[in-house]
Amino acid sequence: MIDAKKYITTIIILLGIIMVGVSIINVFLLNLTHLFEVSVNIIVVLIVTAIIFSTIITYKVIIGTDINSKIMNINFKIVNFIFPMMIKIASLVGISKDEIRKVYVKLNNKYIHSQKYNLKNEDILILIPHCVQKSSCKLKVTTDIKNCKQCGLCNIGDLVRLKENKNVNIFVATGGTLARKMILENKPKAVIAVACERDLTTGVQDVSKIPVLGVFNKRPNGPCVDTCIDVEEVENAISFFTV
Ligand code: SF4
């Protein structure tokens, strides 16, 4: 569940910081040329307008309103620009960074869903975090997911069946470096990445040339241990890319 209030609170603080910054800058600009002062203020007004526009679009996306894909693309570029500042502000004022990341991944997914792909199953690469494997299981599923004996103790077995039924490439990655290597080696036309908010955000930012649909993993035992996957969500993502 995405908390729009926390995202908007962070935006309001960001706008407040910009306003205070502009006021201070204006005091220093009094001694400079009028043209320079006007130019700086026009740039600031444009930035503030872009942030307000982006926040309205983002809010509409969060509440499920259909938005034109070009507008979503522009909005995503603005969000990419302000995202590092949003993360810093969120952590300074005690808002969970994951709340901001959830919004980021939602915007990314919504934009991808506004496009058409019509891919073959084998063009899709599915990346799964290692923490999905039962922590007590010693089988080397990171080398090859088919090493799983499908005992039913974790979702890896479900993914082996999914791989066999749908002929998609599925890899269990131990981290971002390995995930990037898998993408470079397999050259997929689309990626379905299952991970936590932090890893999905960095994954989407790292892989800008191909669409990456993010699926959040579930963490009933806390972060990074014995996590779960909603396999139906992954199947829906495959169907979306292949229809
Ligand atoms: S389903 Fe596969 S990976 Fe998971 S615990 Fe069983 S054998 Fe190990």
C-alpha cells in the first residue's frame, strides 16, 4: 500500500527548502545585475512549477487515474531528477525511504503498463533475489535454478515450474552486480525484477534502455531472509509483456 501523504509531505519540505534557498540567494543577488537576478528567479520558478506538476501527476497515478503515457514519461524524468533530494529529505525528517521508493517503482510500472511490447516469452528475463530461497536449503540455485528439488519450502520451486511452463529465463541473483551481469549476458528485451523497494529502485535506475517491471517481494520474516514472491504477479507481468 502506497502512502501518498508521506510522498507529498516530502515534496512540500523540498519546496520549502527551495523557497528558503531562493530568498537567501536573492539577498546576495541584490548587488549583481538585474538581468542575472531575473534569470535566476525564472529558473527557480520553472523548477518549482515542474515539481508541482510532477506531484499532481504522481498523486493521480497513485490513486489510479489513467494518465497519458507522454505525460507519465515527462513526470518520470522530473521524479528521477528530484529523487535523490527526496530520499535525503525523507531520511532527515524520519519518513521511511521505502515509502518514496514505493512511489518511484509504482510510477515506473505504470509508465511501462502504458506501452505495448508484444514480446516472446524467451525475450523476458526474470530476476529473483537470493533471499527467496529457504535459508536452510543448501542447493546452489544461484548457479542454475533447476538445481532446486521443488520441495515446496520456498517459492523457488514455483519459479522452476514457471520457467518450464512459460519458457522464460529466470535467474536467482545474489546482488545488483550479478543481476547486471545477467542482463548483459542474456540481452533481454524486458526484465521482470522481484526485489525489495531499495533494490528495485536502483535496478530501474541502472537499466534505463529496456523496460523493467518491478514486483515487490514479501518479507514475513523481516528483510533479506526467507522472503516470498506472489508468483501470480510475476505471471501477470509475463502476460503483459507477451500480449
Ligand atoms: S523449493 Fe527448492 S530452493 Fe526452496 S527449499 Fe525446496 S529445494 Fe530448496
